[in-house]
Amino acid sequence: MPGNTTRHKTRKSRRSRKAAVAAGLAVALCAVLTACSGPDGSTSAGGKVVLRYTWWGNPDRAARTQAAVDLFEKKYPDVDVQTSFAGYDAYKQKLATQAAGGDAPDVMQLDYRMIDQYASGGVLLDLGTQQSILKTEEFESGLLATGRLDGKQYAVPQGRGTETVVYDPTQWKAAGLEPPADASDGGWTWDQWADAMRVLKEKTGKPGGTDPGQSEDSFEVWLRGQGRSLYTRDQELGFTVDDLTRWWTFTDGLRREGVVSPAEQTTQLDGTVENTPLGRGKAFSDMNWDAPASGYLALIPDGIALAPMPSGADGTPGQYFKPSMFMGIAADTGSPEQAARLVDFMLNDREAAAILGATRGIPVNESIREELAPDLKDFDKTIYAYQATLEGRLDTPPQAPPSGDSALQTTFQRDYDQVSYERMSPREAAQDYVTEAKAELRS
């Protein structure tokens, strides 16, 4: 259609401008910064190739990742992998700073929302140039497609995940609540979830769960359950001020009832499980992704359980399987072949897969997933069983969101903070967000 073609051309031209700016900045800074990647800076004194590999996650993920990296270095003794990790919010900020300075790590973990931003900005390598090393034939095609932009593969999914309601089954049972129905039994609706939060509050005196109003992810699930979307195929907003007002009116009402976490707890959220109300013992449930939910095990003595995200009133599910995270390579890495070899190892090596388990979600390599399933233990087995209840019941994942969405996640939280501290009404905050979002997406 003519209108779609015009928008497509505008978007491509905007990407070209961004790429030019990013490339110019990188060239200028490389003249004065010794930290820029390059052929002369990618080997150690001992002659080994040095790769910087960075990710976000909890201590469990970090320990498993380091063990897998140690195995890689044994198999490839000519490569020295320098690793680092942080909580999601800190990681996101640091990576943005590194990328803007032309100093992106050789291999990096990426969120769904980072791909458009860094690919269109010239930060990521076109992985098609390394297809002789990096194999993706056994990846689910729908998930693999989410790492493409304008026909090029800039990122590959590292695991398959989905959102979940993480809850303390001991506390739920003590409050007289039955476990939430899984998807194969019809799941539960948002109203049923809210009623469960009320029962927990009444029986325990504590909020039943974390206030989901600050989470763009939870809002997207709520939207999709009503047949709407966060973004359209043309990368514009897929919802209205009225939609967001209804969501924030719903969550703010629960906060005012005291059945979800108060503002002073919700504003401490930083992307780690340790700082959630559930993790701090201030509530009995949280909405999170299934893989990082393993971090709660060290914090909740009696263990946790996973339930599906609430559905629309008519039972329409809003959640979907998506790459829990991706791996990408810096466009200016001095060692693209070795970087591709590390990515391929982390995704396709059987021994590495056994070490990593489901810490980043269930593997997307289909044969590895089938091989690992019988041997999964502990929480990895829990995640696999949870995802099995959702097979064939969820819609395909949407395309990766536009680059502005990464910044808009922060805006979303900021505007809801104004609601939860009662400085703005849900409608005032929704109007503010939609206005800023449209401006961000046009930039």
C-alpha cells in the first residue's frame, strides 16, 4: 500500500541517518580512545585472541555462563574470554554508553528491545558474514526471524522464554488459595488474578504481589489479551491513551486497596529478583520472565511455582514465546571469526548446553532441547514443564520493537511512578506517555 511504502522509506532513511551518526562518532572516538576494538587491540601479550563477553543476569546465570566459557577456552586455547555481568538496568545503561563510544564488547547479550536500536545504529555485525561458523539451521524459524532487521541477521536467540506469575505456593496454600490453573486447563483472567491478590492481603496483611503497573511487559500481555498490540507492523504505537488509562486505572486501584506493592517498594525495582517485593519478602508473587525466576530460589526458603500470565476476559492469552535474550557481535570487533565461534559454542555445543541448562530459557536449538529434556533437573525441569503447558496455545511473537522502545521502558516506569505516588491521575500519565512515545518514535 502507498502509505506503508512511505512509512517504510521514512524508517529506512531514519536508520541510515542513525547509522551514519554512529559510524562517525565511532571513527572520531577511535582516534583518541585506546579501548576501541581493532586488530591491534584484540590479542594479549601471550598471543591469544582476547574477546570481551558481557551479559546481564543473576548469580546462578553468571556461575553457569562462566563454567561454559571455561569449557570454551579449553577447547579453543588460543582465545581468552574476558567476562562481565550486571543486573539488567545497570547492564542496559553501560552497554548504551559503550556503544555510543564505539567500545561495544565483542560479544554481547541483547534484549528484544535492543536489536533495532543497535542494528540501525551500526553497532552490530551482520551475522550472515559468519554463517560458515555460526550455524542456525536447527533454530525455530519464528524465533530466529525476530533477530533480523531489513533482511539481515543481527542477533540470534539464545533461549526461548515466556512471562510467568512467580508465586510462593506455601503462602498461597496457607491463605486457602488453590494453585492457579495452567494454560491446558484454561488458565486464569486478570480479574481472577486480582481476586487472588485480595485474598492474600486479607489472610496475611501483606500485598499479594508486585504492582504490575510499572511493567511495559505486563501491559503488553494485557493488551494482547484484548486483541491489541504494543506496536503496529509500521512500528507505531498499537494502543491509545484510553487503553493505557484503563490499564493504569486497574493497577492503581489495586495499589490503593493495598493488595499489590506500594510505591516505595515498586520504585526500588531495578531488574534484579533480589529487589522485587517477592524477593524481599514483602509480597507473595511477581510477574517476571521464566528463566530469571530461578533467582528467587535462593530468596524463598520453601521454593516457588510458575503460573501462566492472566488472559483476557474471554480467555485470549496475551503472552507469547519469545527469545529470552539474544547474542550479538560488535560490528567493529577485531576478531569476528573467533567471536562467531564463541556464539556458536554457547548456542550449539552439547556440553555447553548441559552446563547452561535453562538459565536463559529453554534452548532454541531444537535437537539440543529434545536431548536435554529428560536430564533437566531442579528449576530447569520446572521451566520446561511450564512451557510444555503453553505449547500450541500462544500466538507467534511480534517483530522486535522499534529502537525508541528501550528508552520508553524507562519513560513508562517514570510516568507510572507519578500515578503510584498520586502526583498524576492515570489519564494524565497516559496522555504524557503517549505524547512522549510518539515523539520518540518519530526521532
